[in-house]
Amino acid sequence: MKKLTFLMILLTAVAGMSYAQTGHQGGNTGIGLIFGEPTGLSLKYWTTSTIALDGAAAWSFVNGGSFEVHADLLFHSFQLFHVDRGRVALFYGFGGRFKTATDTEKARVSFRVPIGIAYEFEGVPIELFFEVAPMLDIVPSTEAAIGGGMGFRYYF
């Protein structure tokens, strides 16, 4: 567990040190909403033109409902899709999740592997996204899980 945490901190620091102009309209920081599993507040910060840190503070509706937070390091490929206006990226990455305990289940710590598609509008600092995130719970026991959703972010 300590090695995984150290690796995530190290990769985040390296990504942050390699900051470059991203070309995103409105700025590098986006805030918005995600709807799905979980549903809540979504944040994204671009560290380079193809790497971003993504996270959410949201409500999970599984097993009676609980609060969860997740954070991911995402890599984007803008070359796979061609559109007349805006940009479309395939993104993928890895990260972690913490889900609070409920009356029926214990708190969970999970490893996440999100994959999805994001569309950035031309001339407007808004991004639409869809993601699926297979997860491996590592605390309190090893179990497979899945999350995902769709949403939007406004960049400033």
C-alpha cells in the first residue's frame, strides 16, 4: 500500500514539473459535474498538453449509498478522432478511490483504471466526457468493482 501511494505521488510530481501550455480554452483547471457511479463534483487539471490530473468528490448509490473520492492520472490521445470543430480525445490512466463505510459495508480503498472519451468545444471552455473505470478493491478485501459516468467541466 505504501509503495502504491509513493508511486502515485511521484508520478503526480513528475507530471506537475513538466507543465506546458495546454491549448485548452479558458485555462488548465476545469470544474463540473459527473453523473453515474458516482455522481458529484468533478475536477481536472492539465499538467501538459496530453496529461491531466482528474478527481471527484461524489455520492455512490451502490449498497445504500456512501460518499467517495477518487483521483487519477490521465493520458490523452487526440490523434484517434477527427472532428470539424473542437477536439476529441481518448483518455486512459490509473488512480485510486476511497469510499466511506455504510451500515451494510466497510470503507473501501481501490485501485482505478479509467478509460473514456472527452470532447472539447471550439471557442467555448467546456469539456464533455464519458468514462468507465474498472476497479480493484484492496481494502478491506480484494474484490473487483466498476464505476463510471458522464459529465461536463468548465475551464478557467
